[in-house]
Amino acid sequence: MIVLSTAHPSWMLLYAFMATAGSAVGCWILYLVSRRAGARALNRFSERKQARVKHLIERYDMIAVLVATLLPPPFPFKLFVVTAGVFRFSLLRFMLAIIAGRAFRFLLEGYFAVRYGAEAKEILAKYYPWIGLGLVAAILLFVIVKRLLKRSQTDAAEQSLEITSGN
């Protein structure tokens, strides 16, 4: 992504689109294979990691998959893909999270390549973990605020229902 975008900056969007599409297709294939293979697909990973990832996907839904696409290596991204397939996570929600996360990542890499040229690789190597963690923090903050707002709306609706039924 960086080499191509540095050499041909005007094609960066196409490169980002192609990289996103390639990654999405690869994840889709691994998802389908894992879905068919069932629990055998998880044999490469420790039971503790399997349980943790399953819990994260069940609790946070597609946000967990989205966050996994954004974190830099050595984060076990493939474990999220395999777990989503094995436990039959919604394919539509899975693919939306994969496409959104990968598109962000490849567009960011392309932007840095166009903006900084050959230095982009060093800049991303130095700062991507912080960029990724910052984005993860923003996503988590969004989810927390959304849940708090939903809870306060539910509480307000229950209180107004109690008031109206009490009269």
C-alpha cells in the first residue's frame, strides 16, 4: 500500500479499495471455512484465548471485530475471524466490521504514503499503535456513551409510565 501509493499518489484510493476488497474476501473465505469446520478450526488457539474472544464478540458484537481489524500486529486478528465463523456470528455484521476497519487502515496508510512519501513507513511503524489505540478508545467511548444514553432514555420512559399509570 505504501510503496504503490508513494509511487503513484493519484491511484491511492484505488489501491486502498483493492487492498480492502482483498482483505475482506480473504476474511470471508476464512469465516466460511471456519463455519464449516466448526470447533476444529479453533484448535490452533489456546482455550483461554478462544473463550475470551468468544466473550468479546458475544458482548460487543461487531464492535469487537471492528476493533480487532484496527489493532496492529501481533494482535491475533485471525482468531476473531475464525471465532466469528465457528460461532456463526452474522455474516453481514462481520463483513461490515471487516470492511470498515480495513478501509480505515488502508486509507490511513495511503494518506501517509501520499503525504510523507518514503518516510511514511517509519512514521506508521512508530505511531500506528498509538493511532490504532486512540481509535479503539474513541470507539469504546462511543459505545459507552450510546449505552448510557439508551439506559437514561429507558429509565425516563419507565418513570413517565409509572407516573401516568399511577394517576
